[in-house]
Amino acid sequence: MPLPATSDPAHDYWNHNTHYHGVVLSSVPRGCGAALDVGCGDGLLVRRLAPRAEHVIGLDASAEMVARARELSEGVGNVEFVEADFLEYDVPREHFDFVCSVAAIHHMDFTAALSAMRDALRPGGSLVVISVAGNGELTDLLYDAVAVPTHYFHRWRNRRRAGNPGAPVADPDMTWAEVRDEALRVLPGARFRRHALWRYSIIWRRPR
């Protein structure tokens, strides 16, 4: 259920993706040095990460989104934005204390992207992925039935803040079960959780 574009994404707007920014922020390790947001869009999450890390890089394949992120983040001294395809970008291995991605991994090869995010983490670093998947089982339809009233409740509650920065969209090509199984294969010990507003989270900490 798409939301209308907001005229000023610099504001603390709400949508199904930003609703779960708290899940991301709660996993940032103490004393975080370098952080990476893959698929940063207009940089809202990067700006939210800025007080929690020494340096934050936002990476996005959309030139329009990167330009907007830079414009909105003027004056935030510890952030930078890179226009690049994540799977073609030379991400340094074992460099980041924290890596996150919200509503972006379903635009990429899931296994390749998740593996690259894993490899970018230093030992002890944390990874959080929030994204969407497709229905494949009867239980998925039951989740949908719960999600609809939840959506309308939160949309009403955040009606004055609802918005969308206009980032590119794509339909997921993996089911919830496929995402869960592949995530646990690539990231042994990861926590997979399906959330009410048509999103899942994957949280993993790299062993020291």
C-alpha cells in the first residue's frame, strides 16, 4: 500500500520502512566507529545513525537519491554518500562496526548482497537487514490479514508525518520462508523475524 510522496523528506517522516528504523538503531554497538547503510535513499537513516557512530557512509545506486541525501545532510559532519551499485562497489572487508540495509536487498541478488554485508563487518560487528518478501504459504496470507488493520492504525497515528522520498521500488522475488532459510545459511545464528507491516528483520553479530 504505497504512501504519497512527501514534499520535504528532511522531516522525520513515517512509512513502513522508517517504522522499523528503531530496530536498526537499537542494534548499533557501543563505541561504533564506522557504519554503512546500503541503499540509503535520501539519507534519513544515515542522519539518524550519525550521533551513534564516528563515521557513517550511505551508499545508493540512484544518483537522484544520493544528490538528495547530500543536500539534506549538509552540516552533518560525520556522514558521506556514495553513488554506487553495492555489488559492484569495492567494499573494504572487515572494516565496519555496523552495516545495515532497509528495503534495498530485494533489489539485489540476495545471497551475494548478504554475503558482502557480512564480509564488510569487523569481528564483533553487527548487521541488520530490513526488507520485504513475497507470499508462498497459507500462513503468509494470515500475516497479511493481521497487517491490514495494523497498517491503517499506524497510518492514522502518523497521518501528519506519512511520506515517501520517492526511491525506486521493486517487487520481491523470494518468499518469506526462502529469505529466512537463506539468511540462516549465510549467517549462522542470525535472528530472523517477520514484522506486522510487511517487513522482516535479520539481525546478526559477527563472531570475534
